[in-house]
Amino acid sequence: MSKKALAFAKADLALPEFFSGVFSEKDYQNLRIGRNLPIIHPFFLPVQLLDRPACETDFDHLQIIPYVAIRTRTQGMTLIASYQRGKGGAEGRLHDKYSIGFGGHVDSLPPAGESLSHHLANECARELQEELGLEVSHERMHRLVSNCCYLYIQDAEQDKVHLGLLLVLDVSESTVLKSLEEDQISNLAWTNVQDLREQAAAGRLENWSRIMVEEELV
């Protein structure tokens, strides 16, 4: 069975043609106002479930990718969970790259009567449980989803077909993370922000993680 991907029609999101970068909900509304478009929250736009392999070359749609960074603070230091992508992941171009983003493609539509934001919160919570054994309440995850930043970049052809939802989940310093998918998540460790900046400068982080670090979103 072919894999599926939840996606927006790019025309519905209506970003300016050459826009590239991180934007908040407020930024998005300002972009729409500046182009005389009606105010609408992205989560109220219609979504479709499409064939994922076909989506990789479909520049008329943007696949929705929740991307969750996990942060803790201990002894005055900020630490971020980082890992190296294993060869079990579907995105071959990311293999061996270091990342701070957990989650991925959403392969189902919201059930009848459930909003997109609630569906994405459920999907994020499920991914964190399956990947790391981390339990996060739906209410907490929904708050994060509802206040997320968005990422759309045009650095490469693959970037042009994805819309990232950037979330930062704060956990207690006693939280233990364990990779439950070693073929996809290896060398999992808490990493301080300065080390991440050095990794970003050295080109060791995948693109979205690099942007989150450089934009000081973590």
C-alpha cells in the first residue's frame, strides 16, 4: 500500500511567490493583509490526503510536517535532544544528518468532527510515544500546535513541497529519552545550544534543525 501524506493546496495557503523562511501566525496574517487576501488561520484551510511518493514532485501541494524539538534546562544550561538519522528513515537525503526535530509526515485525515489542530496534536503525541516513549497530554500538545511557527523554504526542490510546523516541547531535567526506533533515531543525546550552533556552522545539522538553531527558536 502506498504511503499517504496530509497536505494543503499551495494556492490555498497563498504565500508570496518568493517567500522563504520562518513565520508566525501574526506574520502570516500580515502577509495576507498586505496582499488584500481574507484573514484565515492556516488550520482552517482544506486539507487532502495524497499519495506521498507523488507529492515529492507535486509543487502544487505542501505536505504538513510537525517538527518537534525537545528542550530541558539544568544547572542554568539549556539542552536540546539531538540525534543522528539512521538509514531506516524514508528520507534518504537526510540519512546520517544530525537533527533536533521529531515527528514527520501525517498519513491520515482528521476524523469527522475533529479539527485539524486537534488531529495534529494527537499525531504529534503519538509520534513522541512511538519514537521516544515520551508521554505528552493531548491538552499540552494542542497548546503547542495552536501556537506553532511555520517554516517554508525554497533552498532545494524537496523543500518546496513541505510546510514545517515548528514546536518546542519543554520537559523536566529528570526526563529520560530512549530511542525506540534505532534504525531511524541513533546517537540520541542531550546537547547544549552552543554545541548545536557549532554543528550548524559546520553543516552537520539537517536544514530545518539548522534554521531553528540559527533563528534561536530553541
